[in-house]
Amino acid sequence: MENIGRKRFADMDLKSHVFIVTGGASGIGLASAEGLVEAGGKVYCLDRAEAPGPEWNEAEKRVVKEWGGSLHYERVDVTDTDHLNSIIERIAKDEQRLDGLLAAAGIVQVTPAVEYTTEDAMKMMAVNYNGVFMAATAAAREMMRYKCHGSICIIASMSGLIANKKMLSPVYNSSKAALIQLARNLAMEWSAVQPDGTGGIRVNCISPGHVCTPMVEKVLKEDPGAKDAWEAENMMHRLGETSEFKSAGLFLLSKASSFMTGNNLVMDGGHTAW
């Protein structure tokens, strides 16, 4: 009788919870958004395209309404801080809560270091670092406003821990290393619950290895030989699929990871474990 009314994996039940995913139109962002929806969450995918593409539309068709979750799209460029702030504030106001953010927006530029321009470097950091930082602070303000003890998950990369063979991307790698350090610092500021009820916001990273995303496919198109080199460098001898990250985002944004903050979950097929 004691199990009546209980639900299996209750700590991953996100019914009535609200989430924002930047870079949510495709790739790991969209896969993570799907995981949150499957667990019952209401998920707003933010991306810079005027309208979502076929990948997002197919994901929307897979939503099972009976499970309680839903998928929504908002056009936002994370480098436009004022617009980003206003969208996040509006979503939280409309829902009267915000439970989590998954920051996945990012770009890559493969260029030898001596050929990088100041403009190249600034553009990379504007999206990959500033865009994540501003999204995290905007989300945290709303969590504090509505006294939501939420969670923030930043998509970093194993490239923040190593130099990648067959991928000359010094600024991309540096930006991802900066995100891992950013997560530690934000976790230090926000994780403890304050006397006024604010805080209680956990911050963690996921660091994927080489994964078949639209961004990676573009790199491979320019250098087809990179695929063989990358596959040889991990213990599973293959690239990852975006669907393999769906449950990781769910774990970090749910109560299942309630004692985890300031950390970096590396999922790279064993690439960095040699």
C-alpha cells in the first residue's frame, strides 16, 4: 500500500516545469529539449532562425501531448542581449516561473591561429561565451524573482579540455574552456539558498566529444579526413549522436541531480580518458 500514488523516476518528472533552451532549433540543444518535453516539461527553444527548420518541425511532431510536455519556438540571437533579456523575462512572466535553462547556442570557426582576425575572435566569443553568460544571468534573475530553485546546464565541450587533432579551432576551444570555468563561478554565487528564498540555482556543464551535429557536419564537409581521425581518437571508434545527450540534459535539469553543481559531465566516447 505504501507505493500507491508514487511514480517511477519521480525525480525526473518535469510536469508543470518551464525551461528555456538556447540553440534549440537543432543539434544537442534540440535533442535536450526533446528529453525535457518527454518528461513533461514546457520547453521554449530559442534560436536565431526566423522560423525553425525541418529538424525542429519533426521533433514537434514527436511530442506526445498525453505526457504533459510541449515544445515552443522563439526567434532570438543570443548576441542581442536586450532582446534575449526581454524574451526570457516575458516567458517567465507569462508562466510565473522558470525552472531551468540549457545553453547550447554556439558556433565554430576552423582557422589557423595566425590567420585569425580580431573580428573573427570577437564574433566567436560573442556567441560562445557572452551569449551563454547573458542567457544564464537573465535566467537566474527570473528564477530569483519567482523563487524557483532551478538549474542551469551549459553545453561546453571536451574541446575545452584538450586540443583537437584535425581541427584548428583555437578560439572555439578557448571559449569552451571559459564556459567550464564560468559554470564553477556561477554555481559558487547561486547554488546556496538565501534567507529571502532566492538562490538554490545549480549550474553544471556537459562536455560532448565529437557529435554528428549540423555544425560538425559543416567541418567534415570541409575536411572529410577529420572523421576517420576523430573516430580513431575515442574508445568507441565512432562519433556520437545528438540523441545520446537527451537524458544528460534531463538529469542535470531535474531533481535527479539535486546535489550536483559546479561540475562538468564529460560525454566523449572515452576520447579524453586515454
